[in-house]
Amino acid sequence: MNRDVLIQMIVDRVVAALRERGVLADAAASPASSAPETSCAGGGKFAFLDSPLPAVMVCFCGGAVEMLDDVLAQLRRVRERANLHLIVSHTFAQLADTEAIRRALNPALVCAADEVNPATLREMLPRYKALVVPTFSINTLAKLNAGIIDSAPTTVLFEALGCGLPTLTCREGVDPEWLALSNRLTRTTPALLRPMLYNYIGRFEQWGAQWIEVDGIDAVENLLLPAREVLKKKRAGGAPGGRVIITREDLEEMHRDGQRQIALPPGAIVTHAAREFAADHSFRIDEASTEV
């Protein structure tokens, strides 16, 4: 018997057995067209990037899930101004009701962890305004510090920081002070764990991530507006989240218009890429207790 014929017979028998057990669905019974439009499996999945609305990627890890109600309240405000693309890790999917989140946020796209493709990410990320990680976890933080990129969150964060995308990460799931408040760190916790976490947090910040708190997620709205408009709103007391975020794109636009200096209010965030641009182009940043 021809080897190819034998292999095909074996494959057919395995497929038939899997279908009998319900492990494998019949292709005729579940056509590809039935996939929801908001799934990464759907056709034209990144069409929303051509929308007039800016796009914000949101990556859910398994940390600080107890604050999910507050997270969703913040993200609903962002959703009014931007298309949201949600990426859900395996751990988060086990801890939270992802369908309820989909209904609450009405995102443009939802990707399960095994649908994240590094090559596609690398191509698409420059078209997003920001990445927000509202439920950051110790597991993800430790892996990135060790150079381990083996999950959806680590892949997304690695690629986002690598291309200079403004990345806002919530500290509640990893900061020792917050962990102590939620009783996840106790007196019996090894003494070395706290300084280790602070070291990880500091290193992550050096790579360009911006640490925020959950109630400051809506500050990402500032990234959806020109910096000069945000500063104007801030001076009038109306900037979302009460914080200004300055990106490289903002400084490039000002530089093209002949501006060589910017005065920032207290609490402003200047991204790492923006500081690099300022240093390379002699652009002066007058700061008042800003964050890097």
C-alpha cells in the first residue's frame, strides 16, 4: 500500500473518532462565517484600525481581578473615545467572566491568549495609541524581568515596549503596598519578596512602562488628544484622569510647528520615547514633579 494512502487512512480514522467523541466539531456544522465579528477568528479582524476613532489595546492578566468592577468603569469612559481591542490571558479567562466584559465594553476586537501572533502584533502595534494592562500580575512581571516571553501578556508587553508604544500598567496586582492591603502579602511572606518586587517594578519602568493606579486608567484619554489640547484642558481643570501624558508623537508635532519647549503641570507623565526625542532635538521640557 502506498505510504501516503496509509497516512491518509490513519488521519481519517483519527478525525472520525474525535468527531464521535465530540472533541472535534464537524466543519459543515460550524462554518467559519459563524465566528463573531469581535473574535480574532473573524474576517477583517483589524478593520477597526481604519476607523476615525483611535485604537487602544487592553491586555488582561490574572492580577488584581478583585478590582475588575473599577477597571470596567474606567474602560467604559475610554471606550467613548476609542476602539478597544481586548487580549485575554488564559489565567484571566479562568478567573473572570469574559463574556460579561465583552458586553460591558463592546470592544472592536477580542483575542484569546492562543490567538496572539507575534508577527501580526509587530505589524499592527504602531497603529494603536496605547496599551493598557489593568490587571497586571506578578507572574507576568517576573517573567519579563527574567526575559521569558512565553505567554500572551509577555508577548504583547515585549512587542509594545519594543516599538515604543505608550504602555500603562496598573500597579495594584504587583506593588507590595497594594498586595499588603489586599492581604496577599502577610507577615509570613518571605522578607526578600518585597525588595525583589520593587526591583522588578523599577526595571520595568526603565524599559518605558508607565505605572498608574486603576482609578487613573481613564488618563489614557489624554493620549487620544493632541498634547497642546490636553495641557489646555488641564489648566482649565478638565483633563481626564487629572494627568497629562506626553508622547514622542506629541513632541514631534510641536517640533514641526517650530515649538522647542513645553511647560508641564505637576504629575505629568513623559514617555521614555518622548524623552529620547527631546534629547536628540534639543527640545526643552520644563517639568513640575513629572513622572518618567
